[in-house]
Amino acid sequence: MCGMSPASDLKSIPPGGLLSPEANAAAALAAATATSPGILTIDLDAIVANWRKLEKTAVPAECAAVIKAGAYGCGVEPVARALSAAGCKTFFVATLDEARVARETLPSADIYVLDGFFQNSGDAFAKINCRPVIGDLNELAEWDVFCRRSGWSGGAAIHIDTGMNRLGLTLVEAQGIVPRINAGDHGITLVMSHLACAESLNHPLNAKQVASFREIASNYSGVPASLANSSGIYLGPQFQFDMMRPGAALYGINPTPESDNPMQPVVDLKARIVQLRNVERGESVGYGATWTARRPTKLAIVSAGYADGYFRAASANDGTRGAEVIVAGKRCPVAGRISMDLMAIDVTDLPDKTARRGHMVTLLGEGITVDELAHHFGTIGYEVLTSLRNRYARIYKGGAAKSENADAEKDAPAAAAPA
């Protein structure tokens, strides 16, 4: 886990006995937060609540979970464990390496690997009992050869391209293998496609894709079908089929950007004030001298920057207001350019001594949403979450948080490794 340090300070053990496991975990977290430049808190209960909300939206369709890219930066093991305990039975990852990590936590779940099957990768799939998502006739042929030679019957998904033009069999190719499906003993456990514009409610490609997929999937007799991603779930029952594959919405990103976010926020990010300083009217702040104080200004210098996943695009200059952070419950603007490890915050309007060296400020949370931050970054919430770096102390709350934080204490080296 990210940013955790051992809690083995024997001097802190009170006379008369050792600390309890809970106290040791708390001591480890206290030590980590005391020395780390920031704290990334992930609410496992919120992830579970989001999954349950999505599941109820489309009963009786199965609600799977996409946990690729380190569960969108939130940590595969804790997220997978929490979702599995909540009843999730099917998971999607991008790569075989991700599947190996997921399998350690999910001994009996169905795990699909979205990046597909390559020649000579069959043994790796069989060893961890994971299913490739096949989107090319060459892949299908290689998978068939492996299954015949090895006798493996672990199953695979067929991905059909209905308009994304990224991965997947063409509609003609998908139609061409229908006789194989109807012949039985085909080993295909899922037929799927992917929506290109699901976040735009009235985009014409949505209707085109669902019509194409419905037609071809109806020919795959007895094979469950899946089309909807997070936003696709909210396009209506006709998009939900037998299985839904939410990803971003699980982690608090708005799946309905044309309306209010139905998801609970998941991530809270704080960083430390490392210095307070005063600048006079007319003085510039930061690289390039792009921001000039228009009044005597108090600045809080905060220990986070673009190396930590807080994008340089959120900078402020004399003509453009940048992002905001929460200092002592109040929104305060960024001043000047975001640098690699630091940013300057204008705290002039706060009461005297409200902002103090060593205090934490909130970069994400307390009303600053992933989607708001993405707007300032000039990107999407997906990139915000997957860019959060490993210098933050990482804390889990809810779900199996106690064991996750204890694992973080036990497993973290002195130099934190990415989740």
C-alpha cells in the first residue's frame, strides 16, 4: 500500500504490555500521517453503496465490477475484497498481471481480462483460471488451439465492435461464428460490446449500438450478453441485458454528467501546509511569474504537485482563476503555477492564524468532487483518480478497513510502492 510506514517504535509501548493489534495499526497510521506530505482516504463503504445502487437499478441483470488500473487508483485488493463481500461475483481487469493480483483476493470469482488473448498466454490464463475477452478472429483461433491441446475449459468472452472502432470482432465476423455458437460446446461464457458515447444521453450512436448489439447477441443462443458501462446503465433497461460492467461510477465519478451525480463520493485527498509566507502587492508567485498579487497576500505553500497527480493545468495566472482547495472549511484559490511537488494557495481572506504550518488542506473532498477537479485539470475523472501518486499515506475506511490498514502497516517498505 502507498505511503505507510512501520509502527515499531518500542519506546511508545506503555509499561505492562504490548499494544493491541488495533492500537498498533492506529500508531502506524499516525506515524504515516505525521510524516507524509498528504493523505489519500478511500471509503470502501461508499464503493459498496455505489455498487449496490447500480445493482438495484437494473435487477435482474447481474452487476459486475471493473477493477482495472488498480481499481481506478483505489487499490485492487481492498476494493475487490469489499465488493466480493457485498455479493459481486464477476470482475473485469485490463491485463493478465492485474488478473493475477485480483485472483489472490478473489479465489472463486469470475475474472475477465479485457486486453484479450495472445499466443502462448494460455497457460497463464489457465493457471489463475481467468477468462480472456476475445476481440479478434486470430485471438479466437489461438484460444481454440490452446483449449484443444490443453483440455482447458475455463471459458472466454467474445467482444463485438458496434461502433467504438477500438477492440472487437466486426458485425460480419461476429455473425460468421454464429454456427459455432449454435453447435454447442463452444466455451463462450459472455458476449459483449462497449458504448462509445453513453455519457451523452441523446447521442445517436447509443441507439445505433444497442440495436446492432441486440441483433447479433440474439443469435448467440444461451450466452449472457453485456453492453452497459457505468453511464450505459442509466440509458435505460434496453441497454442493460444480462450483465452490467460499471467502473467509474463505483469510485464516485458521475455516470450522468448531464444531471446530478447519483453516486457517493469515495476519495478524500489532503496535503500538508509546509510554509506560510507574505508577499506584497505587485510581487509574482511561482514559475514563469504568471500570477501577480493584487494586494498584500498571505500564501500557504502546500506539499502536493503534478508529480502527485495534481495537474499543472489547475494553475492560476493573472487572467485565469485556477482550482480551489479547502483550508479550515473555506475554499481558497490556487496562486500561480502548480509545480512538481508544491503549490501556493491564497489564504489572505482567512481569519488570522487559521492556516498553520503542518495543517492539512483538502484537495479532493468536502464538496470538491472528482468531476470538479477534472474540469480544472482539463480531463475526466478517470484520469484524476488513476493519476494519484504514491507519496500520499493511504488510508481505508469502512468495509475491511481495519485489516487493510494493518496490511498497509505490515507490507509497506520504507519507500512506498504504488497500489
